[in-house]
Amino acid sequence: MLKSNVIAQCLLNSCIVQNLQIGLLVVQQVFAEHFQDQSFSDWNTQISDKTAQLIIKNVGRSMQINVRQFIANLGSNTFDDATNPQSTSSEDALIGIDTTQSSLTGDRFNGRT
């Protein structure tokens, strides 16, 4: 699953956006605003479905999601696709990365705090 889809699914599950397409647009807009020196397509790599589902489960139905922090958390090389020799597809990928609900929630869903 693409990183942007994980965040968009969390936004949808939390009823912050009305559909997945709007969630994807929110992720792209926040990325463009806060990570101007980085490439969205380079960041938006695949993570394992197991890891994606664990993140989605941990976020649950939060009232607020800090998209900017979510993007930063998923920016770690730990979550890069399977072609990266530093990556892992096991649950060990979450070690050192705080994917709990509290680390991904914030004052506003657009990443501005």
C-alpha cells in the first residue's frame, strides 16, 4: 500500500474526509506545503500491507490527525519499498517509529498546529 493511501485511509476512517480521493488530495497538499524540498513521488513508496494495516488500526477513528507529522513519520527509510536493502516487511519495521494514535493526532487534520 502506498504511504499516501495509508494516511488517506486513516483520514477516511476518522470521518475527516468524505472519500479516499479527497484524503489523497489532502496528503498531497500538506506534503507540497511542508516538504517543498522533497519529491512526493520519491516519498510515496509502497509499505507492506501488514504494516499499513497495523498503522491504520493504531490510528483508529481519531478525532484529529496531524497529516504533516504523519508524513514525517512515514518518511523513515524503515518504510521504504521492498527493493530497498535497508527495508523490512516484518512488524520489526515499526521499532523506533511511533505509530500510536497520540503521535499522529494534532490540532488540525491539515498538519498545521
